[in-house]
Amino acid sequence: MKEMLYLIHFMVAPRRLKSAHKLKCRWIGIDIAIHAIKRVAKVRLQDRWGLVEKRDFEISGVPRTIEGARDLWKRDKCQFQKWAVEQINGFVPARWTNDGGIDGRLYFGTSAGKNLESMALEVEGGRTWTYPRFAISGVFLSAMTQ
């Protein structure tokens, strides 16, 4: 059993991942969403089981270089936007919407420390934009009403 290599879908079979780890089996975890891979690595592997990346496990397919980010942008613009927002500890919306350009939010405390504020994030990749005024105001208006 330990000699076998198990292919485990992270979000479908988290118990299989735990069992494979406890039995000291070799395994490969997969998921289509970069966020799911990073979350499983952080929450399950590192926080719960104390595993260390590059010593106990490797992550591949998640951009770590400019070339990797460009490749993701070419393959899947939506995943690129989610990846970019998460790089600065922002939060992506639960579902994709046509909201006028807001791809995520970044939350932060004020100097008084009593209020939690947020700012809208917009991700653009692969080209330089000169925004017309109505597009910028649309993003700001949309952000202010949320």
C-alpha cells in the first residue's frame, strides 16, 4: 500500500489526503483552482499537520515568477485575477460578477484601530490601459455602494 502513489483531488477527498498522510503513503494532490491548492497547503498541511513546504511537500502549477504569472494570464484571465488579488492578501468575490471592474477587496484597520475599512481592487494584465473617465468613475461608484 505504501509503495503506491495516490492521486487525490483536494476539494473532493480531503479525508483521503489525511489517510494517505497518516499511513505515510506517497500522494499527489490536485485541484483546478489555485486558491484551493494554496488553502489546502496552508490550512491542512502546514497548520494542522506541521508539514513544511519544500521539505515535506512541493507545490507546482502556482505562479512564482513573472513568466509563470504571464502564462496563467494567457491561459485563464479569471484565475489570474484571483491569484493576483490573493498575492496581496486580498479577498476575491465568492462568484464572478460583471461589477464594473472590481476583482477583489483588501481589508485593513484604521489608525484608531476601531474600524475595519476596505478598498476595491482591480487587476489588469498584459497591456497598458488609458482609462476613460467614465470607466474610472464607474469603478469608484460601484465600490462606494458596496
